[in-house]
Amino acid sequence: MPGDSQDLALGPPARPPRFSLIVATVERVAALDRLFASLAAQHERDFEVIVVDQNADERLAPLLARYAGTLDVRHLRAPRGLSRARNAGLAVARGAIVAFPDDDCRYARDTLARVAGFLVAHADVDGVTGRVDADPGERAPARFARRPHRLDRRSVYLGGMSCVVFLRAALCARVGGFDVALGLGARSPWAAAEETDYLARAVAQGAHLRYEPAIVVDHPGTRGALAAAQVAKGGAYARAFGFVMRRNGAPRTLWIALLARALGGACIALAAGRGDLARYHAAVVRGRWRGWREGAGHAVDDASPATIVTARKSAG
């Protein structure tokens, strides 16, 4: 497996870009191509794309070469682990605003323009999140509020997926890195919720974060009956979510409300004859319960703010 060394497809820009888009990727080429196409169509053009490649081969080489004249792509190598990959990207990011698009999401043409306009108009805001839409006929991967609001110690847990999180670089320097014990590829049982943990830590430090539903990113959803693997995945993600909630001091009333909602969803699904959906909600209940119990007494395991800042200066 390649190490952490940099492999730049293009040299760094003459001046820092407005956005740094950190894309951790493994085992996907066609989906990454669709993301790149959506980035090439952005109205806002002042951004760099930091591809953190966790493949053991050169499968991305033709794709990166094809977009070399269209996008400012920086190609890094990193061991597997989503949080590790994002920390590698943070260490070299040059933009004033940092984002973490999934390798299978797609930005709307005005996504970056909307974010830039919002943060220019709200200089006191440290970051903004938005909502995720799925393709027609698919169920979105999460529920999102209809109205804009500030993220606080309660609403932050329902405040956004990683692909639609946009943070000022100064906030990232204060918060530090993602917890490498969380997220896909982590050497732990908590293979999700790394972005929720990051936002909760930011709010705990006094960050002013906003949720704005007008900012939209497309992400694959689910279609038809849920397979056993999807049910198991939902339970695993819920376990990580419960763990992050407990560790960051989420209100117990919120955790209970989310448990009740999942339990109610299971009952409604059973009444509708959707055994697959009932099993999914039941797995979520078990996962959130287990994760909440596991989160007691755990500390954050992340890269310190000083590590991120030092690495960024050395790469600049």
C-alpha cells in the first residue's frame, strides 16, 4: 500500500484558492468521474481538488490525467481510513474554505457559489452545512430540516452529512483533525459519524455554524427493498452515531427521542408489510443503544490543531 507521500497532478496555484475540496476515495472510478464532471460545471471556479487516493493500484491515473487541464487537482496517497485521509488533505489544504465531498456525490452547479455568497454575507459564521438530495425514485440517506437555523449542542447531531459541510480553514485549524477511531476504515467498531463528531467538537469550542437548506448536494440514496447488508450497515452507522452522541455530551433527551423515532418507524413498517424496513429500524435502535453505552468515558483521539497548522505551513 502506498505511504503518505504527495503526488501532485498539478502544482499548487499561484495564490491560495477560495475552496479546498478534500475527496477521500477508494475503489471508485466512475462515481469519482461524475463528481469531477459536476465540479467542472461549477459557477464558482476558485477551488482546488485534493484527491486522497487510498487505492493500492493506479486506477485513478487516466481519470486524473483527463481532468488535469480542467480542474486544479492535487493527488495524495494515504493508508485506508476515511478520517486519516481527510487529515492528510487538511494538512496540505490552501483554501479559505474547506469541504469534504464524498467520492460518489455530485455538486449542483451553484453549490460553491451559494456557499461563497453566504459566508461573504455572514462574516461571523465559521461554517455552513446544507441538505442532501437523492436521485428521483430513491430515498435520501438522511432527513434534513426545512428551515435554516444555527447548530447548537442539540441540533448539531442532525445538522449535516460530510459531503455538504463547508468550514472556514481557520476553524479547522482550531478544531484539529478528524478522530481516526471514527469513520469507514477505522480500526474500531465505529465506522461512521466522524463528521458529526467534528461538528460537535467545533460547537463545543464556541463555533458559529449554520444549516442552510438552500445549499444542496446530490448523493446516492436507496431504492426498493433493503438488502441484509444495508440493514447491517444501518445498524453499524447507528452504533457509531450513538457513540459520538454520548462521548460529546449530547442531551439524553435527544438520544431518547431518536430511539423512539426509530422504534416508531419499525412499528409503522411492520404495519405496512415492509419487513425489510422494520428490520432496518430495529437495527438502528440496537445500534444507537449499544453506541450510547460504549461512548461513556471515551476521549477524542485526533490530530491536534498544532499538527494541522504546522503541516499546512510546511506544504505551503
